[in-house]
Amino acid sequence: MGTWTRVGARYSKDSIVFDPEIIIPYLEKKLASYDMSCYGTFVLGCTHFPYYKRTFRKIIPKNIKIIDGNLGTVRHLKRQIEALASKRTGKGMIEFYISGQRADDELFIRYLQQYAEFEKEMPAESQ
């Protein structure tokens, strides 16, 4: 699989590193054209945004609530997969991908564990 980088995150066979020195300036630039005084809520609308939730909280004014719909997305996906699985016979195969790159099972598990750690560390008011 090698090593690759996606907006502030470096992935390799053994690790996933989220680099705030890259992420924060990138997000500040992307959000610079928005007048944050006009907003009260910020919705994390992409499956990978929860990994950046703490970073968003650092750069978005505290009066703006952050909503993470990821849990609902995962529950819906689970229902869809269960519905499909109930109609199939035989054996299937599961493959994990991170940013379009095939990930081995151990790396994917570490990726999910890192997300769980991020969730634990988030202040309650921003969840």
C-alpha cells in the first residue's frame, strides 16, 4: 500500500497521522470566504469530517454548534447491508479502503480506534 497523504493526514501501512500544522491552515483558507457571524450550526456532512471535528472546533467560533451526522449514516449503511445480505446466499468478502487506497484489516481497525479516541476527547457541547 505504501505511504500517501490526503489533506493533512498521512497514511501508511502502520499509521495514520493527522497533522494540525497542515490541516488548520488548509481549513482556515477554505472557510475564509464565509462570514461566520451569519451561521449558528456547522454540519459535518462527509464521512471523514469527524476525524477533523476537534480541528473544526478550534477554528470555528464557539457559538457555532457542530453537528456530526456520521452515526446516523453508519446506522443507515448497516441496515442497507443487512437487507442486501438477507437476499444473498454463499460467502462474501469484505475489503477496507481509506481515501481510495486498499487498507489491511489491522490498519483499518487502528483507524477506527483513532476515531473512537477523537470522539472521547471532544467537548460535549460540540458533539
